Amino acid sequence: MVSPAPRSNYLEIHAESFETGLMAAYFPDHVDTALAKTLKSTDLTVEDLMVWAKGGDEARKVTPLGYFGDPAGFDPKAARAQLERHTKNSAALIARFLKGEYRAPSVKAQST
């Protein structure tokens, strides 16, 4: 069993620590890591996410610098390792499905 990635204290949605870490790992010449380390977390809420998801001017009101999360917390090695874990797990699940060994869990309706 693969251990999960550490959880962030922030909603990590876009250009946050994971995505910034991936870019720094795979495209280091395209990331200003010194600048990324100075960016403050957006500390946004789920309600902010609902506004941001509308896109355009609404998103810019919530994230004027274009990121949603904590880009300064990036770690290229950790991001690469997390992507590799997800990729291996996805490939294994697809292989099990193709062999007829995997059935999706049933979803039961929740009563309100």
C-alpha cells in the first residue's frame, strides 16, 4: 500500500504546491522558484472556490495573482513522487478492470 501525500492546510486548487512542484520538477527553466517561494497562501474557502469556478472576472476577484492555494510550499521531488504513485495506481486499476478483476463500488443514495 502506498502512503498518501501529506495534506495541506489550504485548499490546493490551481498553481498550488503540487502543480508548482510538478512544473519545477519537469520544466525547471519555466518556473521562477525564488518568486514562488515568496507567494503567500490564498487561504481561500469552499465558498471562494464556488465563485472562482465561475471563471473570468469572478475568478480574478478571488485569485488576482492567478493561483489558488500555497505555491510557496512546493517540493519538486515530492510532486514527482506523488504523480508517479498516482500514475502507477491508475495503470494498475485499468489493468484490473481490463482483466475483469475490478468492479466499481456501488453508490448508495443518501437519505436526507
